[in-house]
Amino acid sequence: MDKLVLGLPAGSLQQTTMEIFKKAGFNIYVHDRSYFPYIDDEEIECILIRAQEIPRYVQGGVLDAGISGKDWIMETKADVLEVAEFRYSRQGMRPVRLVLAVPDSSPIKSVKDLQGKKIATELVEVTKQFLHKNNVQAEVEFSWGATEVKPPVLVDAIAELTETGRSLKANNLRILETVLESTPRFIVNRESWQVRWKKNKIEQVVTLLRGAMLAEEKVGLKMNIHKDNLQRVLYLLPALRKPTISSLQDEEWVAVETVIDEKLVRDLVHRLKEAGAEGIIEYSLNKIIP
């Protein structure tokens, strides 16, 4: 049987990626020291590989598709199709940023002040492109790691990926400017996209992953409401479309069900009770397919 060969990011994005695939309906089992996880879909073969390498392997056709950050797609200049964007990172549902940073004590105040300076980064090409756009000439060297400890002794500045900026602050660094925001992308080999069954399979996987991502920050709410209080409750409820209203055995009461952002629930529940809602139930969602 032909298989869709899918590259999954090893390392920092691995756990979150596996969790999203599980919510999408795909169970992936990673065995110790194995880079070929089992997936409970006989049409897919998975390979665990560093996100930095996935774009070039997708371009070369070793992988039919894969998930990698926009930063590494740009860094490798890979000629691939981006068919979906997912907003998640190692620590949560937000993008990472590539930022220019210097020591707190540095006289450097803006990107223009980097003229003639030395910068360390993993993303050499992306950093060079940003400097070129700002008409700044600087030496950009590849960093093999521990980039945050290099200034001011080894380099004048760094270009580093960060989610919260806390690690930079802990190392007495301040952010000058954001070079780019990066999110994971589902990328596809151009020739694989022309194979009908592979394209259909990719579209199926992407639809389910998008549904899982959309559900990640939302919950369902159910409640019972006396008809006299219905309009007051409906006024409080945001929804993807409109809340579902169902009749109950007692004709004076109805059941209302809706989907809302999870972060709204803690402030909303008390207001719903005050408006007359009873028997409020909150439940998690696996997928929302628009």
C-alpha cells in the first residue's frame, strides 16, 4: 500500500503536536529511541525529525508533507506549499518571535545601531534579510546554542526565538525589535500535491487538525432557563452562530447550549446565574469543524 510520508517535529514542538493530533483523532505512539512513530492510520507513515530539517526534506520529496515553523521555511528557502497555519508553540497557543536583543547595559538602541556589529543566531539567513531591509551591514554568525550568554563578550547582539521573553530578561538582555513572528505550518511537496489520493488525504488531515486547534481554546456550555429569563441569558452569550435552544418537558423551561472561549467562562458563569440560568454544565471539545 502507498503511504503518505509525514514529518513530525522532534524536540520542543513534539509534545504539543502529538496532543493536537490526538484531539484530531490520530493516536501516535513514540517508542523509545525510535524516529518512526506508530500512527493508527494505515495510509500514513510518520517520521520524527527536527523542525529545522523538515522543509528541505519536504522540498526534496523524502517527505510528502510535514509540520515546521515559518522561521525554518524562510531560513532554508524551501520551495514547498504551505497549506495550513497552526497557532501553537511549546508553551501554549501563541506564536514564537525571532527578536534582536542586546545586553541591558549596551548603548545600542535600535537596529540602525547594529551597523558594523556582530550578531549570533541560529537563523542566519532570516536575520541577514531583516538587516538588509533596514540597510544595515553587520556580521551574522551561526550559533550552535547557548546564544543568550554570548553578548557582550563574544558578540554585540543576538537574534533569538522567544515565546515570553522571560529567558532574555533572566540573562539581562533587552529586546530591540521583532524580526518575525513564526507559527507552525503544514507544508507539502509540490509533486505529492498533484497525486490525487495524497492531496485528498492531506486535506482530510488538515481539516481535522484545524478543527482540533479551533476547539483548543473553546468549551461548550449547557444550562436550563425559565422562558421569562431567556432573553436576559441570551444577551450574555456569545456564540459561533447562535445558541441552540431546546424544549424541556416542563413547557415553561428551555435548555440552551452554546460554544464560547474558555477564558470567558470564569467571568460569565456568575452573571448567567444572576440572569436566571440553572444547571450550568461546562464541557471540553475535541474538534470544531466550521
